[in-house]
Amino acid sequence: MVFIDTGGWIAVAVTSDSFHEIALNYYLELIAKRVRLFTSNYVLDETITRIRYSFGHFQACWFCDLYEKAEKQQLITTLWVDALIAKEALETFRKYSDQRFSFTDCTSFTLMQRHALKEAFAFDSHFETFGFLRQPLVPPQKTK
């Protein structure tokens, strides 16, 4: 079972993303293996908004089509942030003032804990910092 974060979705959907090839291959591998995939309504909101503002309306709609296709094929389950999840996430947000967790990150952490999800498809270290396994592994960046 894998939770897909905003960074994972953006890397899959945006060909100019530096992790696009790695993300797309990983996403296709997960689908081929019929791994149960999860995301949240907050992650979808954040993903669509970031793609819209950074890459345009057409690209955001393309992502929506990709997501809806996966949902129709029952490849992904959307977990919903309700009042209880939001309250617990706010507590996490307040508690970790030393970290740069977004509120959406905190809702993801809460949902992952509630649903016993241990792995996140993400490219930032926030999930590792909070104790989850972050995939896919990214080779070290070459320096000049």
C-alpha cells in the first residue's frame, strides 16, 4: 500500500519535472504490480492548484484526467480529510514547529497513520522525517 503525495503526482504529470522519468516508471510499476494506491482530497487540491499555477490550465486538466482514469479503474483510493483528521493534523502542525511541514503534509501523516500506510510516493524528506518510508529512491544529484 502506497500513499501518493503532491510531489509524486506532479513528477508523474509534468514532463519537465526533474523527477518525471523516475516518477512515471515508479507509478507504472506500482500499477503493474496492482499495489493499492492512496491519496487524499487535500493532496489532490494541492496538486491541481500547483500544476495550474506553475504549468497552466491544460496541464492541470490533463492531470485530472489521469487521476480520474486511475480512480475509474479502481487503481487508487482517495482518503478524505474530515473534521477529526483536520483537528489531529493541526495538532501535529503545531507540535512540529521545528519542521517545515505543510498543513497538507500533516493531514497526510494523520491519514497514513489511521490507515496503517507506511510508504509514501514522494520526493521531499518530510515523510522520512515523520517516520515513513519514502519511495522511489532517487540517485544522488551529480555536481559539477
